Amino acid sequence: QVHLVESGGGLVPPGGSLRLSCTASESIFSINIFGWYRQAPGKQRELVSTIINFGITYYTDSVKGRFTISRDNAEKSVFLQMNSLKPEDTAVYYCAAGRSITTPPHWDSWGQGTQVTVSS
């Protein structure tokens, strides 16, 4: 089972940017889908973005045009570039990895989460 570790969270003012990283413990060539989720206090976990083989991506409406997901197999990592951040983006962000593509996605591994706080 691949283990995932997120990093890159922090405190930024509205309009700022952060780049989240999710690094795997081993080769990610067998990982067909990565996802980023977020969960704010008192709120349900929501899917933010996914990336599958051949670069097809998905973004939830609230982050379209602001967030970009990418992966680098050599670095064994998936990234989430977050621009024009808003206070409502404040949450713990989690990455997830799956070896098969299903609806809904089946996640084989989860990271521990990284805190993103957008506040002035």
C-alpha cells in the first residue's frame, strides 16, 4: 500500500497562493487517479480536484480557474496549486490515491492532511 504525505499548507491572506504537495512512499506509476479533498470544521469533506492518467482533470465549481492539479511521476508527487485564495477555502486538505477508476472513486490510500488557513 502506498503511503502519502501532504505538505505546503499554511496561513495566507485573501488573494494569496499556496502550493500543496502530496508525496508517495513508492513509485506512482500504478496509481491511476489522485484526488484532493478538503474538510472545514463542522462541514462535510468535499472533493476538490482529481487527475487521472493522460492528464484528464476535474475541479469542483468553487475552485475552477483558481486551482490547478498536476502530477510528477519522477518526484512521486501530486500537487495542488492554489491561487486567488478566499477565506472559504480554509480547511484541512487531504490527498488520496487509487489504482482503479470507478464512480464514485475508490481510494486505496489517504494522506494525513495539511491545514490551509486564508485570513487577513
